[in-house]
Amino acid sequence: MLVNLKEILEIAEAEGYAIPCINTPNEETVRAVIGAAEELNTPIIIDHAQVHDSLIPIERIGPVMLKYAKEARVPVCVHLDHGSDYEFVMRAVKVGFPSIMYDCSALPFEENLAKVKKFVQFAHAAGITVEAELGVMASTEEDTHGDDPESRVLTNEDIKEFFTKPEEAKQFAEETGCDALAVCFGTMHGIYAEPPVLDIDRVKALREAIPDSCRIVMHGASGVEFDQVQTAISAGCSKINYYSYMAKATTKFVADKVAETNGTIAYHELQEAAYEFMKGYAKDVIEAFKNGK
């Protein structure tokens, strides 16, 4: 069942849990993530990140994502992740994505607000929901999002200056009319060099400041202890992006599988084994983000 972001996050908000948003850069990952959601009878968000377009263009993977979503036994939102290039964003619209993240967070506040506001007006008229980002999401080692390598040396203390300000989030959400807002409060993209520390009080302040019509999004959840993630959910996060650690764990699984079979395993068998591993991993993430619900 294909739904948009607003519809799926209303479910999360009403039930008091968060819905994982997992990158699906190939068909096996699409199958694994949706399969996990179906087995647990829970909604899920699958997305295509702009930085993965060099691996598989949105015109190839997008129709696959939409097909599986429409045929799924649970609500599935097909979402564009970190679309920072307007031309690329419009490619996602043309493919038929019902939900778009238009990420202008690298721009000054006023420019970010103006660009997102204009896009929201177009998107809502077309029945498309919009996620934006406010604050600077730094990157760590082995980042899968292709951010500036220099940002990878930032520590937990360093990134505090880039945290999202509640008063700015309020203005941004009210003026743009975006359906979801990714905020920064201690997470980073990629593989963490040190254990992350989340500013939960900031999450609470952001949830209180932002209109109820706009949901709070947490990016960079991979590598954050699930108890911290669950605290962030209770504080107001409805959508949580997760991918880097799942990808890394699957790579290790595949390498171990090849080693234990002395390289005799057939490619199609390896592919299906990886699918089963990813499905199990995705189930663990979904259950954790259900926050005891």
C-alpha cells in the first residue's frame, strides 16, 4: 500500500513510535526492508538518496520501489533522501515519488526557507509531501552520503554549534509549510568515531516549538544505542533514518559467507542469503523504533 509521508507519520505520531526510513539502493534491499515490515505488520519508509544515484539512477530503482510499495501488505512511503539538487528533485517527481526531501540546509537560513517554501507550494499542489532540514548534519568516517570529508573530523562537542535552534525551527516550519523537518541534536551521518550523545532536551523544545502538522525527523541513527533512539522517539521524533550500519553489517556477512564456503557459494545463493540477513537486521531496527508499542 503506497502512502505519502504525512499519512505514514500520522500513524507514528498517533501510536507513539517512530517509523524507520531505510535507504534501498537495490532490489534486494527493497525486498528485505518491505519484507521485514510485512512480517512485523508495521509501516515503513524506503528511500533513494541522491548520492546513490551514481550507483543506480532513480529512473531504474524508483519504479522498483514504487512497485513493491504498491503491492505491500503494509503502508509504505517511497521517499527521496537528501535531494539537494533541484534538477534531481524534479527527476524524482517525474518518476512518481509521493514524498521528497528537499535539502537546502547547506544554505543560509533565509535562503533555505525561501527555496523550501517555494517547493512546498508546488509539491502540495501536486499531492507530494515534503521534508526539509534545518541545522548542519555533520559526517563521520565511512559516510555513505558523500558529504565534505573535512566535516568528518568533527567531535560531539564540535557539532553543538550546528544544532537546530527551536526558534528558527518554529519560523521555518510555519513559513514553509513543510510536512517534516530533519533537525540536528547530536547525530551524524556514517560510522561514528566516538559514541554519540543526543541532546534530548533540545528535541523536546523543538517538538514544542514546531506546529503539530510538521513531524520531527532524526537522521544518522545508525550507530546510536537503541535506548538513546527510543528516548528521542519519546521526546518527539516520528521518522528516523537508518542505513550505514546495516550496509556495513551486510558487507561483513557476505564476506564471512564467502570465506566459510571457500568461495564456492553461487552468486544467486549469496544474494538470497544477504537478503535474509538484511531482512532480519531491518526487523531488529523496526522493533526497536516501535519503542515498546
